[in-house]
Amino acid sequence: DSGVTQTPKHLITATGQRVTLRCSPRSGDLSVYWYQQSLDQGLQFLIHYYNGEERAKGNILERFSAQQFPDLHSELNLSSLELGDSALYFCASSPSLLELSDTQYFGPGTRLTVL
Amino acid sequence: AQSVTQLGSHVSVSEGALVLLRCNYSSSVPPYLFWYVQYPNQGLQLLLKYTSAATLVKGINGFEAEFKKSETSFHLTKPSAHMSDAAEYFCAVSGSSNTGKLIFGQGTTLQVKP
């Protein structure tokens, strides 16, 4: 158990819908990262938040957005869903901002299926 | 820009044989390198990481990796494979100036035959 929790574990929805994925980082970790894992793209970085502020964006679509709240949990919002958004979405946390050697601890993921 | 290439999307070994999973990186800054393992239907778990303290890094479950700057490689090895090692393995690099984001390789699926 990494200490990172993600809900829900599975999500099945239809094209055009909007969903919210939730992540609670390990106690004390200030950085939250979101990654997408798909068969064709592999594991891709989406976005990084540190202590409530966005720090970096990767290959994140404009239809996707994220937030980190004062209690440090984070939400990833996916809207106008398309079939191609079906993937496993991981959240990871680490203690600091720029200790690049920090281990990122991954949650179990949310499997999103868009029908 | 940083990148990681894992040679071989599938590797098959017999139980008790040497495991060698290859990873080459590209980075314009001193890299931090990681190996993660993903068991079916689970998240990623850190096996080991290179942080410039030592070029030979020992990790969990008997795995180790050697950082070779001249070859830009960070190959993962284990002397004797166990059935429980069957999983997908990811090499990753970080080192970007403003974020600790990880850039992952494509992954290597390790099959262990009895």
C-alpha cells in the first residue's frame, strides 16, 4: 500500500459526459502528479500540482482540468469524453517540489471506460 | 528534452535465469533514473532509483541497476528470476528544472517460464 488513494476504482460512462477522478496523496506530501496510461500512448504525464498551485503541464487535453485543494487532495476533471479517453489514470505524490530525486508514490489508478 | 527507450517490449526467461531489462535515456541535464514495476491491476511500485550517490543501485526483490553515463544506460538486472517477478517494468527519468515529472519508457513485460 503506497498510501495514495484514488477513487473511484472503475468508471464507465458514455461519450460526451464529464467525470471527476479523485486522489488523496500520502500524508505530508505536497506534490501531486497525474498520469494517463493507455495501450497506444503508454504512461504519459498530464499535470503537476504543488501545494495548491499548478507547476507543470504535459500532454493534457484542453477538455481536461485539475485542481489541488487546501487539504491537498486533487481532482482531475475530464469533460466531453471521447472513446479515446478510455485509459488508466494514475495519481502519484511526493514530498516536495523540486527534489527531483524524490520517489513518486503511485495510487492504484482509476480505470475509465468510455462507451 | 528528456526521453527513455526500453529495448524489448517483451522479455521471456526461465525461472532461475538471469533477468536483464534494458533502458537507455537521453537527458541534457544530470538525470535521476527510476525503475518501477506494475503487477496486473495494480499501481506502480518503485524498485530502485539512481540519484548520483552510487552508480550501482540495489533495489527491492533482488533487483539492481547500473548507471553508465558513457552508454547513457540504466539496465535492470536480477541474477535469478522467480515466478513472482512476472510483471511490467518501466524505466523513467526526471530532471526537468521546474517539475519532478517522470518521463516513462514504453515498458517491458517480463514473462517467467517454469
